[in-house]
Amino acid sequence: MKNCPICKTGKIISTEDIITDLDGYFFVVKGTRCDKCGEEFIDEQEGQKMITIAKRMGLWGQQLKLHRKLSKSARGTVLRIPIDIEKELHLKGNEDVAISKVGRKIVIEIE
């Protein structure tokens, strides 16, 4: 048995019940887990299986990337959401959103 690369004292054991999520979808995969700190490592083959399933579900791959211009408003800057995204997400125009900045990216999450 190998020692854990994270805590250095625990032993790495095989397991078949690692739960991981991707965009709110949960996958149960095989891998290894430290018996001391609980750190989990997904096997490469299991990771590839998960990616294959996620691609079939449309969760993995090229992200939607649209180009739009920002507009000025009296009190700030406006970004209009394209109608196809509005329909797909069933937006009504009165949703609360969380806006965060990650590097030079703006992330908008519907709450």
C-alpha cells in the first residue's frame, strides 16, 4: 500500500464508492481513498468513463460562447441575455442572480 500524498501518514485503499458531481449530476466511480484524511483519487479509466457519459448528456465539451456588446445605462452597464438562452433556462426577467468575477470573466448564476 502507498502512503497518502496529501497527509503523508494514511494508507491508500481501493474503493468503489467515490461520489463526484458535474454540473449538479452525481457520479459514483471507482478510485482510491486515504484511510486517514479521506482524500479521494479517481482512477483515470473511471474519469474517462465519466467524461464520456457527461459528453452524451451534453454536460462536457465546448461551452457555449456568444459575443455581445455591453450597453451603457444611466446607473451602470447592461448585458442582454440572448432569447435562446432565456428560453432554455426558462427566464422570466425577475430572477435573482449571483454575479462574481473570476479573473477577467464574469460568472452569472441563477439563484
